[in-house]
Amino acid sequence: MKKRFVISGKARWIFLCWMMSLMTMSVQAAEPLTSSSSHALALLAPEGRWALQIELRQNGYDKQYDAGSNKRLLGAPFDGVNLDASMFPAIGLLGAGASLGTTALTAEVQYKRMQITLGYGISENITIGTIMDYSTTRTNVAFSVAGGNVGFNPLFNPANVIGAANFPFAPAGGPVAPVGTQGVQKILTSPLFGFGYKPIQSVTVLTFGDPAFGGLWRVYSDDEQSVVLGGACRIGMAKNDDPDNLFDVIGADSSNDIFAQAEYFRSLGMGVDLHLKAMRAWQFADHVNRRIAALGQVLATLASKENLKRNLGDYWEYDVELGYVLSDWRLAGTWHRWQKNSDVYTSSKGSNTAGLMAFTQIDADQWRASVSWSGIHAWQEEKLPIPLIAKLEMQQTYRGRNMPDVRDIYLLLTTFF
């Protein structure tokens, strides 16, 4: 019997992405060396040459905007929580005032990423290439519990059935100490109590991002303006979120996406230029493991974990940038807008996933300030061994919804060879 050659789903996606990057081949007049070229605002490689850009990014935040666009501490959902019967129904058997204590929690996220963009100029106006990145995310967590009046029953035998005669908890007092911080950690991490979470503590996540393949096409250019269109596919290969870890933050979402973008550059005279950009992203459905918490519920049991169909919300991004060029330097200010639709989770068992979908519609308004230096002229005058463009940029979120209150710092180094 003849063997059949089967192309995997991932291979088909890679093939689709590569085909998209080859779709629109055209020959146009080369763009003059305006600020869009000399400062690599659009990463178009010279014909028959490669363009390489290395982007280093870091940020940190301990606050986020909630659904009402109000700032709140990142750890707020877990801070100042009374661990009474509303959180752990079993301790309700010890009386209405029974509590494991009140939590104190602070959290801060530190994020670092290196992104490499490599493109090849197949004509003066067409560049195809790939984007790859690697990120480190550190979530610093400080957690404690105090003030409880419930402890562990010293006579409890976990090998026997839990019941009135073999109950894991007892009122604190005498030989029974309140469970405290370590006791609550034990309750949250032990499958015996139905949760099975990893300990609440600081966590570091290292991951490669989702690689993208695509291309840029300069469809129009004259002495004062140019229009560049682009498209790309991103392949979901990054590490996925751990449903058993409450505080891991992943630097990528591991979904398959398609992007389309349009950019417009115009020289306004007197060294001033305008850069407009709009991008649309379509995110495709996949399957992920998640715990299903009820709407408003802080913790979800281990038994609630399911393999769900996930469709992350599509999103738009917009940039309006004004720049000023003085010799080989360029100063710029940018308004950036990000709008993302809500995520959709679907359970094959019919479970209510509203809690997972809540607070996933995101809006963010940000401003950027940047300074860049172009070494193109210095290279042409043989003062540099390679053409080099360096850019330092800061981005600050000033308004948002379901969005971290974050400040990003970028360093971009671009060269051609």
C-alpha cells in the first residue's frame, strides 16, 4: 500500500504565511533618502540586500486600568481578602465568623524582550522577512495572611473520608494555631482541598515568542510622500499560560494570527515629517487548558480545568507621528491607540465561561517620545564600517481599560548588508 504524505497543521500555517509574503511583487521607482528611509521608519531592505533590526524592550508595572478605566494595584483582587466561608465553604461548619485570615498581597511585573527582524529586498519596493523574539517576565509577589481564627485539626487523618468525625479544620485556640500564611499556601496547593495551585510566590517565565513571516510593499513614492502596505502571519509557538499558576505572565499569547497594515509618510517641509500607520490583526481559534472560575470568583477549583476552544479578540492599532529632522538626528512624538475585542472561550461540556471572558476587551491610549540617529551618511562617507541607525524610544500609557499602566523603553538598532 502506497504511503500518503500528510502535511501537519503547523506546516500548512507556515506555508500560508510564506505565500502571503510573496504575493504582491511590483517594481516602482526607488524612494529618495527621506526620513522614512534614513531613519528606518519602514524596514524596507535595498534590492538584493538584507535589513536587520534588533529591538531591546523593557517595562515594569504594578498598577493596571480596570474596566472603568480606573487605576488599581496589580494585586488588588488578592489583597485584603477575608478568607471566610464565602471563599472556603467548608469552614462555614465552624460558625459564621470562621476565617482563615485576611490576605496582604503586592505584585509587580518586570518584562524584557529582544526582537529580531530580518528582511530581504526582492526589489526596490518589496521586502519579505521574519520576526522572532525572546522574552523574560518576572512577577514579584509578596503574600501573607494574618488574623485568622481557624487552624488545622491535629486529629485529622487525610487517609480517611472527610466528615464531621474527621474534619481538617478546628477553631484556633490552645494547641491549635491559626493556619497563617504557610497554612493557606498548603490549602491552595494541596489537591486534598480541591485547588491544586502552585504556591503564591514570585515567578520568572522565559519563552520564545510567536514567530511572524510577511512582507512590505511600497506601492507609491515621490519626492515628498510614500505609501507602504504590509501583511504577515504569526505562528502560535510560544509557551502557554499555566492554569495552575496565578501569577505567571507570558510574553506572547501562542495564537495564530494574520496582520495587515498601511503606512503613509509625508515631508511637510522645514525638517518636519508626518508618519501615519494603521494595523489590523485577526486572531484565529485554538484550544487551551484553563480553569473556569465563576464570574467574580477569585479562585477556581482543580476540577474546573478543561480544554477549551479559545478565540482571542481581534484588534486595531493606530499611530500618528510627527517628526523633526536636524542633520542626521530625528526627534519624534507619537500618539498610539490600541483597541482589542473581547476573547471568547467555548466549553465542549457546556460550562459557563463568562468569568474567563470578562475584562478581556482592551483599550489603550499611549504617547511616545523618540530620538534617532542615522549613520547612513557617515557610512557613505566611509566613517562607519556598516550603515547603522539607532533609536531610543519611550512609550507611556496615559489612559486604558483592562490594561496595565505601563511605561516601555525601546532601543532599536538597524543595519543593512
